[in-house]
Amino acid sequence: MPLNHPKLVKLLRLAYSAEKAAAFAYIGHAASVRDPEAKAVIKQIELDEWGHRASVLAIMQQYEIPVSHYNEIKYHVIGRLISLSCHMIGWFMPYYFAGRLESGNVCEYFIMMRYFNELEITEHDEVLYEMGLKEKQHEVYFQQSIANSRLLPLFEKVFGWGVQRSLNDVDLEHPSPVQESNRYCRHRK
Ligand SMILES: [Fe+2]
Ligand SMILES: [Fe+2]
């Protein structure tokens, strides 16, 4: 059954490839940190991203949506570049930009849910909700990692994300139930 929702199709194809970029980036990030505990957490985040990629692919296959070869190549290169850069730019920036990226990714899954709901499809709500909340957990981990850095106030001001400012309105301490979670990220698109 094809999906009659161009924005949703585009978002799914983008998310599929962007998850690969994220996973690649975390491989480099984990390799660049020394603390074994941080290494293990970042390794787990990498595995989460591969899991997201598999879940997005399963949804795409259900609706016969082809993978975008253009996105696959583009995000492959981006992921590898970020991965390499983690070894060169000190410890703060990989944490900061990972957190900022995760902050935006949270909304991708709630927006997808909303688009599916517009088509009266609710069967993916649970899996999209789980992915959205998982990205939020990733964001919070990175927020906590940089919370005490002296660089944070400056970066927060320039790049609009940090401990005080998030790119989504999800509260991990008090998450909405699945049925109400498509109200998240109304400020986006
Ligand atoms: Fe992800
Ligand atoms: Fe993530």
C-alpha cells in the first residue's frame, strides 16, 4: 500500500539515512573518548541508532518506499566526516553537536507520527514514540555531559541549544502518553 503523503515519505527516507550518519558519528565519538564509562554509553547510543534505522526501514518496506541512494551516499560521507572530526576538535564539541542534533531528531519521530495520523494510520505510534523518547534520552545524556563546561554558555547563545534551551518540548521526566504525544513539536512544520 503506497503512502499518499509526500512530506512523510521524504521524512522517512531522510531519517533512514540520517540514522546511519549518526551511528557512524558515534563510532568515532566513542573511539575518541578515554573514559570507559562514557565509551560504553556512546557505544550503546550507536546501537540505538542502528536499531532506529532498522525500524524506519521496516516501516518503509511496508509501504514500498525505496531507500534514497542520494541520501545514503550523502549521509555516509557526513557520518564518516563527523566520525573523523571527533579526534581533532577536543572533547566538548562532539558532545555539544551530538546533543544539538539529537534535540532536533526527537521531533522527527513525533512529526512522522502526526503525518501518519493525518492518514488515519496509528499502527506505528508506539514505535515512533519509543524512538522519539530514546532520542530525548540521548539529548539529555549529552546535556548532562557538558553541563559544567565553561564553553557551554557561549555555545548555547550562538547555536541556540544547551542545558537551558532545547529544540523540542518533550519532558523526559513527565512524558505524555503515546495517544497524546502527537501534540509534541507543534512548533515544527
Ligand atoms: Fe536515532
Ligand atoms: Fe539518537
